[in-house]
Amino acid sequence: MRWKFELVFVFTFMLFAVFSLNLTSFARSGSVSVVQEGKFSSQFWFTFGSIEWGGVYPKISTQIEGRISALPYNYSSIEVQVENSLYRYKYEEKETITIKIDGGQAKFNLSQVKGETFAYWATVSTAFQLFGLAEFYPFDIYMINLTISLPNFGLINETNTNVDGSSFEAGLQTGRETFSIVWDGELARLYTRIVFGRPSSVIHSFFLVMNTTYLLLGSMPLIKPEKLEYRLTICLTLFIFSITFTSTIAPPVKLYRWSVGESLVNALIMGTGFLAVASVIEKALIDARPRLSVLQYVLEGLFLAATIGSLSSPVYLGWFAGAIKDYPWTANPSLQSMLFSPILAFLLAYGYAAKTFVFVVKSLRNLWRKRTLVSERIKSVRLFHRKAKSS
């Protein structure tokens, strides 16, 4: 019955730890300017549709709608240019080279609206590249860096001008990160950055599954090596689950390397295999010579250290830490907690640490008892020797 009590304790602690984790999710939104009716205003809406995955960066279909109201000047049409670009920095010896990547452009004219005085409107369809890496899936965040150029009029400011975007793509949600205006001679340039990320439900679900499975794997050392069948049952369950779960977290496009989600699942498979092998070796050693049971702490420690160390290797998560530097907008709290926090290492090592702590305490207690017993025997021998001399 003791092993049942241990399993109940393990799963109780596992549920408590999982639901006490601070799960953060992607949520970004920009403030919307409120423009009073009858006053000058300029508005630009970006409606994003389907995504074409593939190539260096995916492309998203975009419908742009522009409107200028209550303009106190009469124009036949107003020319607007929209540019999506990414600036990358390349370091060569003693200088830094700036590389501009074109992510799509659109040029159109706002025409006067019939029946409205000094109101101009136009809509146009185009496609923009989404700057980001699908390798970060399901934590992948993409960005469109827009520059909207139009005549200055001497009226445009951040109070009466707004840029907003929305997406109908099922897998992504949008949010405006930044917005600013620069007056460049006769032109006003509106700078805005729109980001796309996975819904919070996707992030929460992945967090819950990963933390639970890693915690279950880390609980295996709490089961005694003599109970090999129970250990192998957990390993087999985790292995089958990992194979099935991999197909559900595959990124939307085939990649040359594993995504974040795939890397974490593959590391789980490797750790499960390591502990399964360690369990079989421990059982064989204990059956051959019970005194060798102390080697279980060495074997399990080595295999756990190999699993935890592999998480930071370039094969698994090490590459992503470097990629964030080139794509800083992807560094959301959820991804950083997976890459840089020790939470996964803790979930893997807590069972082994608890087991080793109990072993050390018991060993010290037994050593103290033996020392006390030896001291009492020495005292008895000395007392007997004194009585023998006095007689």
C-alpha cells in the first residue's frame, strides 16, 4: 500500500504546482484615438485575411481602407503610400551594416466622397510579409512594420489620426504595438507596428500540458526501483502521449528545424527514455546485489542532468535564445519563461531532489545512532574496566 500513498502524494503535488504556475499569455492592444465629429480626422484601417505560409516570411492578404474627414482644403485626390519594411543589422569587423528588407508596398489615391464636403476615401487590396519565425510555434509572433506617407496639410497629429488593424485569420490575433508621427517637409509619415500572435487559449493549453508531463516525469524517482513495472508504465504512457501530441503542435509550415513545441516534446521523449533505461539498470543491480541499491542515486542523477542539460543545447532550445536577438518583438513573457526560467528543470529534478534529501537525512540519522551506540559501548567498557581495577 505504500507505493499507492506515494503516487497519491506525487499527483497531488503535481496538480498544485501546475495550477500555481504564473501563466502569461500574448495580449497586446493599442489605444484608439477618439475623433470628434465635424473636426478634421484621418483614419486608416488594415483588415488582414488569409496567410500564405512558405518562403522566408509568410504573406498575409490585406485590405487597406483610408479616410480623411473635414479637410478644409479642396483636392482632386490625395496620394497615399504604405510601405512594410524590416531593418536588420549585420555586424562586420569594425562596422555595422543596416539591411532593409522590403515586405510589400501599396500606393493609392483617396478620392472625394460624393455627398460629403471635403471627405476623401479609398480602399485597396495587397499582401504584406509577416516578419517573424514559425520556429517559435506555438509562441510565434509576427510583425508588420508600416510607414504611411501622405500630405501634411499642417493638421495631422496624434490626436486626430489613428491607424488600426484586425484579423479574421483563425489562428492569429492582432494588436497595435507602437504609433508615432513624423513630419517630413510636405509629408506626414505615420509609423505603426502591428503584431500577430496565437490566442491565449493556445498558450495556456500548451503550458498546462508541458508542465504536467514534465512534472510526471520528474516524479518517477519517488517510486522505488524495485517497483519497475510502475516506472515502465509511466514511461510507456509518456512516450505514447508524446508521439501523439507531436502531431497536434506541428507548425503550419514544414521547417528545417524543430519548433519550440516540438523541441520540448522531443526532450520529454529523450528524458523518458533515459529514466526508463536507468530504472532497468537499477532493478538488475539490486536483484544481483541489494547493497548496490545506493547506485540508483548516481544513475538517476546522471540521466536527469543529461536531460536538463540538453534543453539548453542548440538542438533543442539553445538556438531560439539567439534568434530572439534578431526578432526582439517575439520575446513575449510566455516564450521567455520557457527558454530562460528554470521551471522545467525544477519540474524534472524535484522528485530526485526530494528522494536524495530523504536518503541523506536517513543516512545522517543512522550515522548519528551508530555513533551514539559506539559511545555508549565505549562508556560501558570504561566503566567495566574501572570496576575491575577497583575490585
